[in-house]
Amino acid sequence: MSLEWLPAKDHLGLVAPVVRGAINDGEPWTEGLEVASIDPAISDTAAFMEHTGITAAQSANCLVVAGRRGDDERIAVCLVLATTRADVNKVVRKRLDVRRASFMSMDDAVGGTQMEFGGITPLGLPADWPIWADTRVIEQPWVVIGAGVRAAKLRIRGAAVADLPGVEVVDGLAAEIG
């Protein structure tokens, strides 16, 4: 399946409302940002890659991680290539300063992001949630990320990810799989 990539600024109806609001800001990182409509049934990374030919090195997963410090819930979002796994037990836990960190439940992630599960993206997230992007994401010419909905994907320049609101580039956030 070949994807038709369109300028995201001109096709905001394809993305989640919170993502639309982030794109409307007109920041320099939006230059070259593209969107493609997809079948929601192939939104998950493995199915998406199988049906489109997009590789794991061109796909970035957005993971919502949470932990507690006393009564304080701490949340962070990790953006990592599909060729890697976020180091939740060491790097993320330490950066959150919690004893235990784990992926947020689907219901909590959907409720907190106002996005569909399987379409969560670093655009339009709550302002108080830090977003950590693995260095490998930034090094890619471009990566495919969620659009806040399962029926679309965004394509963004890897270097532009570092300029997204709230993003901090973290070396060693993820490790290669296998």
C-alpha cells in the first residue's frame, strides 16, 4: 500500500483536535510536516509497517509512562524508534525519580492525552508532561508518528522532533531490540 502524504497544515481534519491545535501554532517544526490517511486496522506499528513498507527505523513509537513518588503521580512521554525499546526500568524510572515506572494503562493514556490508543503522538500533549525523544529519532531524515487518531499518521523530519514543544532529546533513552 502506498501512502499519499499531504501537507498537514492543509489537512488538519485528518488529525485529533488536540494535535490540530498544536499544528495551528505555526512553529518552524511544522515546515514539511505531512499527514496520510490510513486504515485504522493497520495503525499498530507492526501492521502499519507490513502494509506500507515503512521500516522500523522510519517509525517512532510514542509511549506514556507513569510512576509514583508518594502521592505524586509522575508522567513522561517517550518517543523511540520501532527498532528500539524504551529503557523504562532504568533511564525513565531514574529521570522520573520514582521507585517503579510502567506504561500507563490504555484508559488513562487515552483520557490524559485526548487521543486514540494506537495514535498517541508527541503533539498536543498536556503541557506538564515531559516528552523525551531518543537520540536515534532525531538522527533519522524523517520518522512516521501517530496523528492522535488511528486513521492517520504524520511524517516529520527527525531533526524537527527536537524542536517540538516540550521535547528533550535523551541519549540512551532506548536500546536496540535483539
